[in-house]
Amino acid sequence: MQAKTYTINIDPLKKAFAKLKQFAQHLNTEQEKAGAIQAFEYTYELSWKTMKRFLHERGREANSPRVVFRFAALEGFIQDPELFWIVEK
């Protein structure tokens, strides 16, 4: 049995994560901290939307980050969504 090939481009997510790591290394000023927070928010948003696309390709529909992360854990994309991914407001 051959594995399914996906056509989803994850390059934007890779770039966002690299930028987040770069920002996280420089947290000396309030401006640098604000930049790191913004980079985190962007990467988080892009993460769940990318996972949503993969889930869609597997026939699962989810429209909120919470549902996407739970389905992503069931599919084996991520581990422990409650601990690492779901942000309580």
C-alpha cells in the first residue's frame, strides 16, 4: 500500500517558525518582546490553518483551532493538544 501524497505547501510555515526562533533569541527590549509575541501569534495561526488543510485532505472538516488540534492529534500530526496547543482565554 502506497502512502498518500499531499500537495500542501508548508514552506510558509517553515519560514514563520524560523523567524519565530530568530525573534526568541533576542528578547532584551520591549520592542523585541512585542516582535516575538507577534511572530508567535502568526506562527500559531499558520500552524492550525496548515493542519486544517491536511485534515481536509483526509476527509475531516474542522473550522476552529481547538477542533483542528484535537483531530490533528487523532491523526498523529501532533501530541497532547490540550497541553501544548489549545490556548485558554
